Amino acid sequence: MKITDAKVFLGGPGKNYVTLKIMTDQGVYGLGDATINGRETLTAAYLTDYLIPNLIGKDPRNTEDIWQFFYRGAYFRRGPLAMTAFAAVDIALWDIKAKLAGMPLYQLLGGKSREGALVYAHATGSDLEDLMDSIAYYVEQGYKAVRVQCGMPGMPSASYGVAEGKGQNRNYITDFSGIIPKEEIWDTDRYMRFMPGALAEIRDRFGPDLKILHDVHHRLLPREAAEFAKAVEPVRLYWLEDPTPADDQDALKLLRQHSTVPIAIGEVFNSIWDCNKLIENEMIDFIRVAVTHAGGITHTRRIVDLAGMHNVRTGFHGAPSHSPICMAAQAHLNAWAPNFGIQEYLVLGTPECDALFPSEHFLRDGFFHVSDAPGLGVDFDETEAARYSYSPGSLPVARLTDGTLWNY
Ligand code: EZ4
Ligand code: CO
């Protein structure tokens, strides 16, 4: 069996999805995703210029050897762009393998460990009352877990995760168009004074059962993060996400000495070498890698197994910029993983998105149910794809009130 051709598609409804389709001499094809927010043309180029020419003629069933060929063969290892491009190939090859077996992909990983996978939604508000309405909306929809992000009184501009405007159609992704990023102002002192009290009010309003998550988005120094984690301990968060930037695998030592709040980190990691110390030293409770950004199923499965040995559960990244192909791959890992925790789930469920990526995966009462179709269980409509093209965009940057560039 041989790979005969592969194509990259760039674009989608409101998003620059990078979709890979690998064709074989037996008619079976596989789909992969190389979407990386704000750098989509680069993973597309990595695929087109290097990986695809090297795939032609290879046996698509040798997922491991092909992964090793690209990873070791790159000489300059790892990095988000390369690992995302490898992920697209790997996901597509697992799709082919499962289609050949006539099974949903999770069967090849070890079958189902649970029926539905717990997901969380994103509630957001320009102020606390607005956020309360947003949380109530998701609770009414049946969600058992909600991430809460809130605008802060006196903060000079909108900050990460916070909606502009109010009402049922609030969407915290406002306008990321253009290659020059928009700038936000971040005031750590105001955040430290406001947010713990706001989280306590949310807990009071919604009672003990709701799983409440909060994303600090890398904004605090290690000492500040420890103070914050202590302050929010009575709220009983499901998790506190990215309290500090994740580059420093020792940054959580102080926090761990002072607080038992569960910590989730890893959405910017692209390999097991970014998180092995965090996991082995049991500095985190949830690992947040995305299968798309961490080398695909072959590599992410190794991270999941290492995590499982150290009581770290999964909480894969699933922001709105993640394509339905990434989410399908994660759904199969979630169905299998013995140490599954929760899944962030925010794929744009619009008719346009469903038309481009038809699938039978579905969400019900706050749980994601994986499709039983052979392979990934998601397709790609090339006629629909012809409607879309790349639209330049960039994530914002953050500055402190004195102008110092900070962590977005
Ligand atoms: O900022 O996906 O938890 N989710 C997040 C996301 C990330 C974006 C970056 O591409 O932190 O909203
Ligand atoms: Co996050």
C-alpha cells in the first residue's frame, strides 16, 4: 500500500483551518489538521514544501516509522510549527489505519473507557453580573463545567477571554484580523485584588456542584501565582489554568508548597520534553496539550501515558481555533484515556462549519460522544472548502500599564 498524493487546504468559516488530506493507491484517504492560531501559512508551507514530497510512495500504515522519520530526520528537533505539521500527517495516517480496520479510531487505542467525555464551555462577561448571566446560560444548556473569565473594574482595556458587548451572542474572540497584533493593557495588581472575590461570588451563586475553571493565561510571576492560588482555594476550582508562563518547569514549586488548587498547564507545549519534569515532579494536575500541536496521536499518547503514571489527568486544549479534525482526534483519545479529565470544547457549531466538516460526533448534556464511524469519524467537503481562503490574523499582545511587554 502506498501514499499517492496529499493536499493542503487553508481557510474556513471565520478561521484559518489548515487541513491535510492524504490519498492512497487503495482509495482510502485520511484527514489531518495543522491549524496553529496566527501562524497558519507556516505549517501549510512545512507540509507542502517538505513533508508531502517525502510521503509520496511510503506505506501509510507505518505511522510510527513515518513519525520517527520526520521527527529524527528534521535534525533540528521539536518546535510548534514542525510538531504541528507532523501532527497533521500522523492524524491522517491514524484515520487511514482505522478506516482500513473498519473501526472507530478509539478501538485501536484500547477501546472505550467511558461513554461520554466531560467538556467545559467558556463563560465570559465584561463585568461580574454579565459573567453571571453567561454562566447561567451554559448551566441551562446542561454543561457541568464552565470556564469563567471576567472584565475587571478600572482595567484600562479588555483583557484575555473577555467579551466585548453583552447578550446571548457574546463571543470573546473579538477581532484578531490583521498581521499587526492589537495591544491589551494588563494590570496584575487590579487582577489580584478583584478576581478571588469574583470567583467566590460565582461559587456562592451557582452552588457546590458546578465545576468552575479559570484561566490566568500566563500573566503572573511565580510568587504572585502562589498568592493567587492560596486566595482562591476556598472556591474549590476544578482547575486554575496557566498561572505562570510554562517555559520554566520549576515555576510552580512555590505555588505547590502553598496551595492545593488543581493546576492545568500545557496548551503551548509541543512535546513530552516540555512537560516531563512538570509531570514527573507532580507539579500539575491536568496536562493541556492539543493533539494537533504535540505531534499527533503517536506523540500525544506518550504524554498521556507518562501523565497517567503520575496521577496527572488530561484536559486537552480545544479553543475555537481548533478544527473539528483536531477535536475528533482528541475525542478518540478521550474515549480511551484511563486518565481522562475533561475536554475544552468550543468548535464553532455553525451550519457552515458542519457543512465543511461533516461528522456524527455530538454533544449532549455537557458530555461529548464520539462517533462510531470507521476512522476519525469526520469528513471534509472540498466543494465547501472552495468557498474559503486564508485571511491574515494575529493574536493580541499584552503590555503592563507602564508599557512593558508582558505575556499574552
Ligand atoms: O489563548 O487558543 O484555554 N484556552 C486558551 C486559548 C488560547 C488560544 C491561542 O491560540 O488559552 O484561548
Ligand atoms: Co488557556
